Amino acid sequence: MWLKKLCDDYGVSENKLAKRSGVPRTTLNSSNNAKSKSIGDIKLKNAKKIAKSLGCSVDELYNWYK
């Protein structure tokens, strides 16, 4: 859900996001496929890694999906 939109909006593939952030693709997929409807449901440590790899802050990342 949110993962595809995030990757589309930032112009990266899911594989590239996983490599850049250091968050395993399996973790991204399980967060995306679980009950979570937004990126706000993932662990903060992973959100920090994702935000850094995309060149934005965690706040920007969390507010992006609202």
C-alpha cells in the first residue's frame, strides 16, 4: 500500500530503497502488507533509515502519507 506510493513519489524501486536504507526488503514488505495502512506504523529505527536514504526527515516521511 504505502510502500509502492512512497517509491513512486520518490522515484526509487522497492529494491533500491531497501538497499539504500539498509532495511531488508522482507521487513519493508511485511510492514507494508500487515495491518499497517501508512508508514507511521513502522518502527522508528526503520523510518530513520528510510528517511535518510530518501534525503528527508522522519517528520517529512511521516507527514508525506497524510
